[in-house]
Amino acid sequence: MAASLRHTVLVAMPSAAPLCARLAERYDVVGPLPVPFEASVRALDPADAGRVEALVTMGTVGATAMVMDSLPRLSLIACVGSGYERVDLAAARARGIAVTHSPAANADSVADVALGLLIASVRRFPLGRARLDHGEWSGNAARGVPVARGLTGMNVGIYGLGAIGRRVAQRVIACAAHVGYHGRRRHDDVDYAWFDSLAALASWSDALVVTVRADASNHHAVDAAVLRALGPDGHVVNVARGSVIDEAALIDALASGALGGAGLDVFEHEPHVPAALLALSNAALTPHLGGATREAQDAMQALVLRNLEAHFAGSPLPTPVAV
């Protein structure tokens, strides 16, 4: 039988069936592979590993040097979503492997979740639900829950004013809140209050929304000191990556009352969520579903396909990562 003339793409994520169907129309597809990804790559048939030219992965799965070394013809790593924190960029550079991602494709969907978690934390939705679950609610005439502050007039700090952070800002402004931000650089095209450190932003903020791109430079950037700066009436929302917040310090702050509440869509050691965090009635939690909308998935998949097509055609990549 004649060898296939189509390029071969390896898919890392076991949940990528719709994307696999779109890829299979154009390419020979290997995978999706079961977790853990590295072990699955090691177990690949050498003939399959030897023909893989592109890897489709995501930031939380990544691609290590070992993965790259196991795929001798690999020339492109395409990340679904904006993150690429677990891709070894130094190894990719050394091997001459291009890396792409899908920036802004899921920004609106993630920003929606950020706003929802912010409202849930500030308005104490988890505490209200706990009262319902325990049969403690007897009508608003006997409220029994302290009156919460609304978003109107609240200072909302955004850590990382990228595509997602900008959309969060638009949403909280629509709720009559004030916006400040801190990130890798100051932006001249916005008039939000700029703070030159995360600590200064936290001290100003009634609520801090984390939307920064995760990397080694901001691991545990939101630490016990930042949480103390937010204070007992303060809130933190994280829709970026769990590594940005010191999860143990966050649990301590929530449990002790040093921090008023939290809204989390991401966790430090996913998919593990500490039992102590799950037990807190001042933590609104969702299972990393920020980008889980049809619109976001379609947009991210379309960018992956565009990057693959451009790469194999020898054209400029639409959304490259600087390696």
C-alpha cells in the first residue's frame, strides 16, 4: 500500500474529539492520547511516533523536551487556547520547532466566567446555597445572612490586562465598578488606574481578578501578603492558572476570615481540589470551564487549523509564540 501523502498530526488531549474530526478531514491523526501524556508518548508505536510532524496540545498539558525528542519529525506545536505554560520553549527553540497558540479566541467566554465568579463571591452565593442545602432559610423576613456589598462603586483590580483582562474590565465597568490594573507593562490605550506593583494594586482593590498569563515569573505571585492587602472584606477571582495563587495561603486566608471570599475556575494541582477548599462557604468554585462555550471552542479550533495550514504551506504563522 502506498504511503499516505498527508501530513501527520498527534493530538494530546483525550477530550478533543470535535477537533480530531476537523483535523481528520485534512491530516492523518494519531491520538488523542490518554493521560498521562508523557507516558502515552513513550508507549507510541515507533512507526507512529516517527511520522508525527505536528503536535496539538494545550497549556495545561504542554510538551516537554522528552516528548519532542520522542517525535523526531516534529516541527510544530500548536496549543489550543492562549496558554502554553507547560511547553518547554527552550527545547523547542533548540530543536527548531515552531510553537503557536490561540490568543483571544476564548477571551469573551473566560471573561463571562470571571464576572460570574466575581458576583458569586461578592454577593456570597455559596453561603446562600449552603443555607438552602441545610434547610436554614425561612424567608427574607428572617434573612440571617449579613447584607453584602454590591459591585457598584467597587474597586476591581485586574492582574494582567491582556485579551481576557480587557474584557473583564469592560464587564465590571458595566456593573458601575472602578477598574485598576497591574501587569507586565502599562497600556497607553486605556485610562484605567495603573499600579506599578501587584501589592499596590491589591491594597487599592476591593476585589482582585487574576487574568495574567502564567509562567515561572508569576508562580504564587498572589501570596499571603497580597491576600492580606485585600483584607477581610476583599475578594480574589482566578480564571488564569492555579499556579498564580498560593493555594495553601488562600485556604488559610478564607478559613480565618483574613479574606472575604474567592471565585476560582482554576486550581494549583488540577484536577485535584483540596477538600479544605471545597468545604469553605466563602469560595465559589467551577471546574476550569472558562473556555467551555461553543463559540470559544470553535474559535480556538479554527486558529489551530489556520496555524497548521500555514505551517505546512510554508507561510507565516497567524499566531506564533516567541521561542
